[in-house]
Amino acid sequence: MPDKADDVRLVERIADGDAEALGELYDRYGRVAFGVLYRMLPGPEAAEEVAQDAFHAIWRQAHSYRADRGSVRTWLLAICRNAAIDWRRTRGKRTEREVTIEAAADLVSDARVDERVVSLIRAEHVRAVVRELPVEQRQVLALAFWGGYTQSEIAARTNTPLGTVKSRVRLAMNKLRERLEEER
């Protein structure tokens, strides 16, 4: 886990106009922010756009951070959440209604419908196989792949030894691979 005092120093540097500090903060939390936004928004393009907006807001609002109110990570994720809500209220609603001519043609194409159905069936099958994993393995997969956490962050977050986290991820991935290959 990143050092909290180091996070505070980064935000102070950002407030002083240090662009390199913003880059360091992005390197540290960009993946986590994207993971959270990806779950909140309709697709990766929207998550990328909102993540960029959120880090721009962090650049503008760094002077407003107060360490006594919470960690930098919590503050940063609150900014991301608010940016996602703003996106949904404005562009998101409009984007959900808009369909390009190409996308409309794809919607009525029989071949594309078949591909989408097969894709949905595969996705549901993968979800079913994941549900069969032990709870501990499902938890580390969810935190790693959908939460955007590193294995070290998962170990700290779940109060589990790092080696155990690594073993659980490896076991889960092996079980998924074996089960999905068996059923092909």
C-alpha cells in the first residue's frame, strides 16, 4: 500500500502546481480509479474519459484536500465518483440514446445478432464457473480484475498474507482455465 504521508505530500505538490506529482498520483491510483469508473459507467471509453476528467479535477482542487477528513485514496475516489455521476447526468444520458448508423446496421444484422448471443452465452458461462470457485478465490479475483487492486493492495485490504493472495489468484485462474477448456 502506498504511504499515506507520501500521498499527502503528492497532493501538496499538486496544489503547488507540480505536474510531475500529478503524474505520480496517476501512476499510483489511475488503475484503481479506472476500475471503479469502469463498473459505474457503460464502457471503457466512458471510464477513460471520466478518469481523465477526474484527474483534471484533482489538479484544480488539490488545495481543497484535508488529511483530517480522510485518505488521499478516499478523496480521489470520491472525485471519481462525482465525475461519473456528472457524466451520467449529462453526456451519459445523451450517449445512451444516440446510435450511429453503423451501430444501427449492426443491430439488425443477423450475423451480428448470432455473434452477440454467443458472446453473451460465453460470458454467462464464465460467470457460472467463477461462482463455483471458493469464496476466498472469488474475492481476490474480484478485487484484482474488477477492482483494479494489486496483489499487495489485496493482501493489505483483506489482512491476508501476500503469498496466500498470490496462491489464491493462481489457483483460481488455473481452475477457471481447466474448467473452461474441459467444456470446450
